Amino acid sequence: MPGEVCVRLFSEHQGFIWELLHLCEIFSLYFRANKMRVKLSHLAETPQKYKVQDGKGVQDLETLLTSKSGLQAFQEFLRSEYSEENLKFWLACEAYRGAPSKTKANSICSQFITTDAPQEVNLDAETREALLSVMDSVCAETFSTAQRRIYALMAKDSFPRFLRSTQYSHVIKAF
């Protein structure tokens, strides 16, 4: 008797139970992502500041990315180093956030995230796995953690090298 009651209750509420399990999985991923953010908080959560030559003020990666000429020069520099994928991924995430859709999310994922993607970005395994596991239920913030990781990587690695490059002189003239 009790077994029959359990089976009947399960079949009557099966949709609700699956929905509840899905929510538990989402919360688990959310808390794992927050835990990762705390662990990696030393990776330039706030952009590093750099002086622009000739006393033209303070320059940082964020300002560079909002300047048309700065963005073009940075992209040119990354292309010359064969490391343009990080910037392309960051820009794709910005565009996605403005108009999220499952199609765009899958496109970004296949272009930059999956193993052996044509322009695979350098993400830690935990971030990559967490991102791939939520691709069935995407939202505007789906790529936020991965985008922050790539931004931090560019801020610590590519951007300082860019400041020492010849392309940087084009940016100085623009400001």
C-alpha cells in the first residue's frame, strides 16, 4: 500500500519534482560560481591603472575598450600576437548581454568555450564546466563569470604588453 501511494504521488507531481531538481542544480552552480569568484578575486577584479605618456591622464583597460581607436589598436596588437580570441570573446559577451538568446549563447560556446573550439579562450576547467552545464537555461548573465576571467587575463597579461607596443602610440594620439 505505501509503495503504491508513493508511485501515485510521484506520477501526479513528476513535473514539479523535476522542476525542483533543476532549481537545485542551478543553485548549486550559482554557489559554486560565487565560490570560484572569491578564490580568484586576486585576478584584477578592479582594473589596473596606467599613466598615459605625455601627462594625458590615467589609462586603463576599461577606458581603452570604450574608445573606438583604442579598441582598434588593441585588437590590431592582439592580432599581431595571435591572441585576438580573448578580445573577440569579451566583445561577443558584451553583445550577448544586450540581447541574450539561446542561439547566440550556443554560437559563443561553440566558437570560444568548447574544447577544440576554433578560437578557444583560456578558461580554467571549473569555469568552463560550470558554463557548459548551464547552456540549457541561458540568461543575460550566462557568460559573466567567464567574461570576468578573460577580462582579468587581458588586464594582467595582454594590456601591459600593449602599453609597451608601437600600436599604443595611436591610442595616445586619440586621447
